[in-house]
Amino acid sequence: MDIKPVGVDTGPIANPQLHEVAEEFEALFLDIVMRAMRKSVTKSGFIDGGNAEEIYASMLDSEYAKLMSKQGVSGLADNIERQLNQMQGRHAYKPPRLAPP
């Protein structure tokens, strides 16, 4: 017996390429947001990792953004995909996916 969380979209994806591009766009958007959030935090100056810390933090933010996009945290990819499907004449309704608890 296969048990799936309630509200999670488990149906087939109508256009896998469109789905992948929408997720990549969501990841890019979330990466930009996370970088802006990190810049808004003031550093104490007590511990400074220098350039290496900035590079590592940037890479870490990018990976977090990719993971959040795959989990559908913001729902941006689903909305982009739905809108582009409607523009292409595909009116199949795909319910938004919810992140598992």
C-alpha cells in the first residue's frame, strides 16, 4: 500500500520541460531573495571569514534555493507553470503541491 501525504500533487507532469524551467526560475528568484536577506544582516566584525566566507555563503544560499524550489515552498514554479500552460492552450488544472509536513 502506497501512502502519500494529503494535498501533494502526485499526478503526471503535463510538460516536464516547462516544469523544470519553472522550478529553475523559482530557484533563481529564491537565490536572489536569500542573498538580499544575507546582505541585510550586519556583521559584528568579531569573526570575519573574509572572501572565502562570502563565497561559501553564496554557494550555500544557491543550494538552499534549489532545495526549496524542488519542495515547492513558495509555489512560484507551480503558478508559472499553470500560467504558461494556459497561454499555450493547455487548460488542464494542476492543483498546487504542498510541502510534506
